Amino acid sequence: MSLRQNTFFYKSHLSILEICSFVNLWIMNASFPLMKQQLRLAHQTLTDWSSFCREVTYEYDAMVVRKVKLGGYGHTVEIDESKFGRRKHHQGHRVEGQWVFGGYERETGNCFMVPVENRNAITLLAIIKEWIKPGTTIISDCWKAYNTLNNEGYVHMTVNHSLYFKDPETGVHSNTIESSWRHSKASMSNYCRKKTFYAGYLAKYMFTKHCRSHKLDPTAEFLKQAGSVYNKNNTEHDGHSGNEDNSDDR
């Protein structure tokens, strides 16, 4: 039996050194041109392995990040929604956008970002209850979907962004989550920004953010998680789950 059997390296024509080198560059958000230059791999191979790596970070968020809710008594979480998408020819209205809802805990640096199809109260409150503990002080803008937060066990404070970024009387602001939007958008590839890919892109950002907040080596943490995910997945599936069309072409 091959040493690669039932591992992240299974059914790949790449050497283990090439795969680990790719993972390190991918975690560092290296561009495809740089990866092609450093690793001498085809564009399709880089695309496939990017997809495999996003699967691992998505599983990491489900198995590690989501296990610990943000906030609690004495803690503050900023929440906000942002439209992800590119302007056609870098001008004009946004096209093919995706709404994302997120939160940032000031005390720990932990965050969450979830793609949403709408921003109504039912959708956003369900996510808030899933990710944020009761008793948390939540800071938001004046979007109407948040109007009932005080009745849901949270301490709700608002800032009116149509007037100012920081309330001059209370000092309330949501600048940290706003900054997180900029960083998360900058971390995404300029290619293949289809709506179906956003969950994977956000999972990667949340993974690297979690590693920074907890002072973990992201490459080492990724490989540990890859071992855990594929050991679990391959008890039921042969090869990379969710990538059946190209798992034999790596």
C-alpha cells in the first residue's frame, strides 16, 4: 500500500515536496504567476489544488472555528454586511455581487463571515444566534434587521453611518469589521469570483485570521487539518470529496 493512501497526497502526480510548497505559497496568498514560476506547474493544476485547499479550510472552520462562539458578558462584537464583487472595467455599478454578513470580536480578534442571499431580520438573527453568545455587546449600523437585538439577550449599540463613522457622544464605531472587509476582499483572487466560490474564499480568510489571532503557524496548522479531514473522509470516500471530476488528474 502506498504511504499516500487515504491522505491529502493521495492520487496526485505531484511530489510531496511540490504539494507542501504549493500549500505554503497558497497560505501566503501568492499569485498564480508567482506559483507557476516557483513550482513550474500548469494553471489547471494550480486551480485544482487551490480548490482542494479551500475544502480543508472550510472543514477547519466547521470543526474548529465554529465550535467556540464569539463574545459573552463583557465582550464586544462588531457586526456588518458587505457586498463582495467587482466593478465592470473597474467603474460603474457592481456586477455578480455576493452579500456577506460578518462579525469581529474586539477582545480576541476572532471573526466570522458568512455568504447570505438576503439581509432580512430572520436570516441575520439566525446567524447571530449561531455565532455570538447571549450577553454580548453588539455594535452595528442602523440597519433595520438589527432592531430586535436588545430583545434577544444582547446589549445593542448603534452608529449612524449616514452621519459619521464614530458616534461623537458614545464613541461607538464599527471600524474594525470595516477593516476586516477590506482585508478579506484583498485576499481573494481576481479570477473566478463566482458566487459559488465565496464560501471557500471566506473560509480561507477565516482560517488565516484564526491562526494569526492564536499565534499558530498557518502552514503547519493547515497540514494538521488536512490529515484530520482526509483520514475522516476516506473512511467513506475514495479520494478528495467534492472534486470527483478532477481528483485523478492531480
